[in-house]
Amino acid sequence: MIRIPGGLFTTRPAAGFGLVMHRLLRFCWFAALVMAVPDAVKAQAVLPDSAIALKGIEVSGNKRFFLMPGMQADTIDSLVMRSSVAASLAGLLGQHSLAYIRDYGQGNLSSISLRGTASSHTSLNWMGFELNAPGSGMSDMSILPLFLFGNVRLVNGFVMVPGMLPAGGTVYLDPPSMSSGRIAASAGFSLGSFSDFRQYVSVYGRKEGSACRVAYLHQHADNDFPYTYRGVAYRRGNAVSTGRALMVNTEHRSGRHTFYTAAWLQDAGREVPPSVSAADLNANRRDEAMRAVLRWKRPGVRNALSAGVAAFHEYLHYTEKAGDTLLLLDSRIRNRSVQADFGLDRKLGFAGLLLHARVSGSAVTVNTGDFGGSHRRKSGGWGLTLFKPLGRKDWKAGLTLRQDWVKGMFVPPAPSAGIEGSIAAWQLKAQVTRNFRIPSMNDVYWVPGGNPGLKPERGWNYQAGIHWFPLKHEESGLALGVDAYYTLVDQWISWIPDGKGVWTAENVQKVEICGCEPRLEGRWRSGSFGLKMNLSASLSSSTYLTKTGPYDNSRGKQLIYTPRKQLKGALQATFGSFVFAYTHNFTGKIFTVRDNSSFLDAWNTGSALFRQTLPISRTGSAELQFEIKNCWDESYEAVAFYPMPGRAFLFTLIYKYQ
Amino acid sequence: MKKFLLFIHQVMPLLLITALVFTLSCKKDETGPDDPAPVTHPRVYVCNEGPFMNGSGSISVFDKVTGTVVNHLFYKVNGFHLGNIVQSMEVVDETGYIIVNNANKIEVVRMSDFSSLGMIENLTLPRFFLQIDAKKAYVSCWDNTVAVLSLLTNNVEKHAATGTGPERMVKIDNRVFVLNQGGFGIDSTITVMDAGSDLAIHSLQVYPKPTGAVADAEGKLWVLCSGKGFNGWPQADDSKGHLLRIDPLSYQVLADYEFPATDKHPDKLVINQAGNAMFYIYESGIYRFRPGDTALPGTPLISHAGYIYALGYDDQDDMLYFSDPVDFVQNGWIFRHKASDGLAVDSFLTGVIPTYFTFR
């Protein structure tokens, strides 16, 4: 028999500081227990029947926030964030937004497509700074654990992120809340199918004007899910993923000044499974990152100031082997970047105008043998935005001019104008924005094929939305709306072979993207029973308008890996502290080659979640969560010849102290 | 309860309208090309590599009499894909051997109906297949070996060491000349193997990247070396291409034709049935060289506006076939020209990255 140290569960301690220490110790003991469990539990999780799956499902709602009127902005519902503690950013967006995730299979590379664009047309932003790798211009969203973040927002429209004004959109990763009382902590674990095991610990404390939160995550998964190919059953091999991440956030208030700091260490190691049509190349990938941010804000009645500086260091090592010895590929990429910005919000003295001004700069260095050495890029930019409240209630308009600068490259000025407001139960909005995207460092410097003469992509985006709120009560609500968009991107960068067969980055194409996103949301509550549902769809056409050469058959064809149709629905029922949620995703046919002669069939997936919160004491509670992912056991691929897992399960237990 | 009924009353019509709109916006997905028809005429099989990394290669078949093309032939007959990077295909009697490079296998098919007879595995990055006699064949592999394959059992019996990145092979009498192109690097040797013992008996030093070899009417070996470097990406240490005539017995270089520039590299080499005219790819064109010529030709026999990736010669009707993969992520084109005068005959679309021709 194991004796529990100190009899912490049986002796009632003294009140005051002693009580706090008692509860903190109890939490630490529980956390230590949770962190010690993994190997034993991992061994039990090998059998598929005992398996458990990923990530939570709940109804997401639209919460409005913006800088520029007329944009489409979605905030992932806080309840969804709460139940997605085990999920990656890819898993969250794939299930709870209209983003399409190009997913190579559980635990593997995942990139995003928003509104029919390519992955490099979506900006990923953390605390105001760009996270996309400067080399590829995109991010692997499967290695970004949601446990570290407080909120996720998606914005389609004008933003002030460096390097681009993205045609697809911007994903903001917000830091966790730093207003959770004096002390709070949580610890837990998830145990899922395919030997998926995750542990989480976070500790938060506040004293007077200072607060600190430390979060740590450890993850291991074999990802050896079964699949069938050529009528033969296999298990996914060479697919083990491991990862750990530590994030420290602080906030310090001194008078009118507030300082935020964040440090983020991450180490993700993965075996990279081959496509089922290829032999195993024993591919391995390691992603390491050290990121630090310092941000300052000084709010005021007339003027508000903010500034920030960030330093990122990222390292990627990728290898492939044929057999045990023949090294086919050994690629190492080091990214170092320093970014800084300064912003001013000022109420002007006439017509209620509000001015937002911002300047930013960055220096990025990419060092890789694939470039033949090290290359540095310096860039900067400024933006001026004027907001004007209009005569009617809730109506406002904005006008912006943004100009970015990159050494050795002409970046077009990017104006934007938007307006939004309400008439009775109707909400209307519209925005027009000039987009641009600076070529990634790979596009410019990759050997061979990088093109130093590349120009930024440029285009215009028009979007408008109309939303109707026929029912808007405390207990019930109903909203129906549609957002439509049209984007024309010129000088679209494609890697195509030149006449001599060398793949080269060229500004050769013009791409037209148009689509609409109808949405329906409803909620109803009576006593402790609540019901929420939403249904949203994305109908998007993304086509090439030009040919890359005389024999090119891609003109008028849909971009590869951008679905024309998606439908997502969610239903959430709550009864007291019990929650049941179901989400359903339909993804239409996806083309895999540019002349659209090959495609992946459409698929449907559904996920169910059950969660119960159990109060343990006045300050402690336990959350038990059980998820069934892909509950209809659909067999599908999101990337050709990369099977996705079938039905899977995930059990999560989190203890929270506050 | 009244509120709930009101809520349902208001929500349901909207739900139905939304579902109806979405349903109407969907239409049945189109399937691929037509089903394969039985092919009884002389035909050309085209190996299509397929999308790089995450795709499957395919086989297209072109009926030379009717001019019809059937793509994805193997998939349509067998119901599953060949695998990643279909590199080449050879036929032994009525059995086809399809080399699937990145899947480390050879798919064996019955030529009469193209049905799968099975797979040959235990190969590392196989490239090309050469029948030695009725009982065995060689398969060049990028683990720097030639696999000796029993045609009786379809098993790999042994591996013989070569230079780096062995590719094309040509048999002259009882000797097999294996071109070591270098794989992911550079090699400049030819491994000579004894076809009886399967042993390497000599290593012949040539110029960097030997890429094509044929035997002429006199039984002499012609080797095309691309030279170090890539077309379109000139570097300081690039070297010129060479066309060599070699005595297959003494290994003596009988003639050495040097290409004029270090930044332009010739590729592929085929010879006509009479053995008196060779063809190769150079500078977006196809050039013809006759064994008696004293210098390399300065103008192409065939010019092409795109990129030429594969080259084949059909000795049944003295026709040259070459491919243009366009951007490597869509179906590629095949162009047919008369080998005698280079005149264009026709063109047709095949699969993604057409890379090899097999004539039947």
C-alpha cells in the first residue's frame, strides 16, 4: 500500500495562508501523480479497442471584434476552447471553422486553406507578430497546441500583419487570460487511441499588479492507426510523434503602463510516414523553437500607445533514408527573426474621428544549405487608419492606407475602406482591400529555382455580408446571414519548370476567387437546460485565369486542395454541468492535379463529446471529458494517399484549482 | 415549452432552406475517363510518374491504329493504384514488368488484359529493367546495385554492386553496360557486368552523368554523358556534355564529341532500328546524330516550345515520341514526329509526368 504523503486529503488545515498552501500542495501532488502516469498508461493504450481520441467539439459562436469595419471576424467559442485542450490548432480550425486543413494524417503536417487560397495566403499571428516560417511562408498547424493559448480568432479582411495583407485571412493566437484571481492551477492528462498520451500543467498567480502563468505540455502518440490499401489491412508505420512545450506569460502593471512578456519553448519530433503509394523512407522531422515577446501598452482617454518587440529562433531538421543507411535527404533550416512595432490610437478633435497609426519593422535570417548559405531580409511598413462613427447608431466607416517596404522589392500601397452597421434586425457590412504577399524566402533564394526577381503578389478583395437576427432574447436567439467575397490576385507565385526543366518560382498566374459563406445560428435555454446549434457552409470557386505555357490545361480549373464546398454543423446541449456536443463536417470533392483530372472524393465526418464537471471542493473541480472522433468511421483522405484515422476515442481528465 | 416550440418553428424552415440550397449546389461527382477497351492493335504504353511524393503513377495506352488513348489503365483493370513514381516498363513475352521507383517494387502484369500478377519487392529505388535471357533480368537500383531477377520465379536472387546511382543498361553480346549517373550526386563511370556470372568485370571511366547508351549497327557502344550541372541553373563547376563511341570489348574510346557549352546538358539517347541515326534531347529540341558525322549537329531536328522530358523511338513505324510534363502537376502531353524528317504527326494527353515509352 502506498501512503499518501502528509495526509493531505484527510486533515483540514488552518484558514488563510495555510489553506492556500494546503490546496497548492494538494494540487502539486496531483500534478506530480499525473506527470508520473504516462508510461503505464501508454502501455495500456496500444490496443485499438481501448483507444481514445482527440479534441473536443462544441458549438462555436461569432464574437465581434475588429479594427477595420466591414471585415469578417470569428472568435472560437470559449466553450470550444475549453474542451479542445488536447487539440492542435489544425484540429480546432478543421472542425470549428470554415478553414480547410490539408492534413497528412494524425500527428502529421497540416497546413491551412482559407477562402479558397493557398496555405501561404494565411497569416498566423501570435501577440501581434508573424509566426509563419519565413522560408516557406506557412506554418505546420499540427504542432501548435491549444493548451498554450487563450483564444483563437480568424479574420478575413484588412489587417496590419507584416509581410502581407493576406488574401485568405489571419489566424490570431491570443495569450491566455491574466485575470483569473490570485492563484489558479490546472493539471490533467488525455489518453487516446493509437497510444496518444498528453499531460498538461499550468500554474497562475497574481500579486498586486503582476501576474504570471506557466504552462507545460508533453505529448506522445504512436499514431499507428489501421487503414486498408489494395484490400489489405495495414497499420500506419513510422508515424510516432512526440512533443513538449513550455510557455511563460507575465503581465505587469505600473501606473498607466502595462507590460506583457511571453516566452515559448517548443520541441516537436516526428517520424514522417510515407504516402501509402510509396515505400517508407524512414523520414524524420524535428522542429525546435524559442520565441520571446515583450509588449507595452499605455491606454489613455485621448491617446493610447503600444509597442512590442519579438525575437524568434526556429530550427527544422528533416532527413530521409532509403533502407537503413542510404541518406537521401538531410535538410537543416535555421530561422532567426526580430520584429518590432509601435502603434498609436488617437481621438482627433473633430467629427469624432479616431486615428490608428502603426509602424513596424523586421529582420529575418534564414540559414540553410538549401539556399547555399544564409540570407537576410529586412522589411518595414506603416499604416494609417481613420475611423468615423456615422450618424446612425452602430454605423461606422474606416479608411486605411498601408505601405510596406522590403529591401530590393517594390511593394504596392495597400488602401482599404470599410463600412458596417445595423438597420433594425439586420446587420450590414462591406469592405474593399488591396491584398499583397511578399514572396517567401524559399521563393527567392531556394537553390535551384529561387527567383530573386520575383515581385509581390497583388490583388483586390471585395467582401460584403448581411446578417439577420429575427430572435434576440436572453433565453433564445436566432441569426441567419451570408458573407460573400471576391478576390482577384495578380502575379500569383507558382513553381513551374522553365523551358530547361528547372522548377522556378515565377509571377505567372492570375487567380480569381469568389464564394459565399451562409451561416445559421440558434440558441435556446430554459433553466439549466440549454441548446445551441449552428450551421455554416463555404461555397468557394478558386480558378486560374491564365496559362503558364502553351500546353497548360489549368486555366479555368479549381486550385488543387481547395474544396469548392464545405458544410459544418454543430449541436450542443447542456444540462447543468453536463455537456453533450456533436459536430459534423462535410467536405466536397478536392482536386489533386492542376488540370482537375484527378480528385479525392467528398467525405463526411462526425464527432461527439461528453463532458461532466465535478466540483471537488469550494476551489477545486475536475473535468471529465470523453470524445468520439470520426464516429461514423468514415474512410477518407484529406491529402491523396495519406489515409486519415477511422473512429477514435479520447479521454481527458483535468483538475482545476482556483 | 412554448418558447421551445416557437424556436423550432422559426429554425426549421431556415434549416430546410439552407439544406436545400446546399443540396442543389451539389452535383454528382464525375468519374474518370472511359473504361478501357480491349486493345488488340499495335500500341504504345506510356509510364506516367504521377504527382511527386503524394501521388500514384499510372499507365496510359495509345492505340496506334485508332489513335485512342486510355489513361489509368492499370487502375481501371485492377482497381488499385500502381504506387509512387512509375519509372519504366518492359515486356518479356506476354508479361509486363512495371518499375515503381518510390514504392520499391515491380508490378507484374499479364499483357493480354493488364491484370496484376503480383509484386516483386526487396528492391531499393528500382529504376530500369533489362532482360538478359529467358530466365533472368537485371534491375538497376539506387542502392548502388543491380538486382538479378529470376523470370521463372519473379524473385530477386542477388544484388551485384555498381557505381553510384545506376540507371540505364545496354547489353552487347554477353556484357551489360550499367550507366552510373550518380543518383542524388554525380558519378562518371560505367560498370561492365558479365551476363553469365552477374559479376562486375570492369569499371569504365567516362564523363559526369552518363545518361543514355545504345549499340549501333556495328555493335559499338554509344554513351551520352550530360555533364555536371543542371539546365537552366548554371554553376561555376559545371562541365560539358559528351557523346562517346566505345569499343565494347577493349573499352577503348573510339570517338569523343564534346558539346559546346557547360550550361547546356544533353539528355536521353535513342537509336533507330537500322542503327544509323541517334536522337537526343538538347536545348528544348531533339537532335539527330549519325554515326558517320564528324561533328555534333548545330540545329535540332525537332523544336519544341515547352520542356521535353522523355524520348522514345518506335521502330515499327520509325516514329519519335517525346513528352512534355507541362508543370509536373497536371496531365502531360505526348508528341509524335517522324524520325526520318522530324515532321509532326499528332499529339495526345496522358497522365501526370509521362516519363517512359514501351512499344508493342
